[in-house]
Amino acid sequence: MYAVIHLPQFALQAALRLSPELWGQPVALVDPARTTPVVLETTPPARDAGVERGQTATQALARCTDILIRHRVPARESATTDVLLQCAYGFSPHLESTAPGLCTLDLRGLSRLQPPEPDALQAWAQELQSSLTAQGLRSHIGFATTPNLARHAAQSGSA
């Protein structure tokens, strides 16, 4: 049995992790390293105001005059990955940083989850999610018999 932790909008989560109050405001994340910086990710209030991925910062400002433009910072993303892995390691010693915002855990051998009953998996996932929430991270967790299926389950979770 495998579990996958998915942090939706990973780059935006990394940018806003230490300022959770900004999730309730219109915020657009741009990558200043690009030749033409465009919006990569947005908060729900920014989307509601008509700001979309691929727009320039100027276009975002035209649609939402009070939008906050934040720059993508690779060091913050690296630190957020470290937090994700440290939290996950507290729940399984067998893990892999699969991709930015994705962590795969091998649950074989965890006595608490043997046999993998739905109630035990649910309780385990809630504890893991609470640990991630305490670190300012929003997560989806998926379970399956293969890592790929668990990743699909996690990524199809609702926001």
C-alpha cells in the first residue's frame, strides 16, 4: 500500500506559507526569471476577479486593481519541500520526494496500518494532514496499491 501527499498549487503555497492570511486576498504568483513574467498561480479571490494563468502582471492588474503580485522564489520552494518531507518522515520512514509538491510514502511494514483497514488509513491520513496544516500547508492524500494510482488519487482530491 502506498500513500501520496499532493500540495496543490505548490509554488503559491511556498510563497504564502508564512502569510496564510493572503489566501483570502487576490494574489498572483509570477516567475521573474522568465523573459516575460506571466501569472503561474492565483488565489481563489484573484480567479474570481478574472485573473488567469498565462496573463502578464499588467493584465492581472487591469482585471483586479487590488491584486498582490508575488514572485516565485526557488529557495522558498526548497524550504517547503523540506517541511513536507520532514512531516512525511514522521509517518513513514520509506518515502520519496517524487516531484515538487509530491511525496510518495511506502506504507508496507507500518504496524499501525496492518492490515490496511479503511478506518485506520483515514485516521492516519487525518493525522498527517493535521501535521501539514500546522506547517501552513494545504494537502491532499491518496492511497492505492501502486505509487502511480496513489498519485492519481491524491491529485484528483478536491480543494
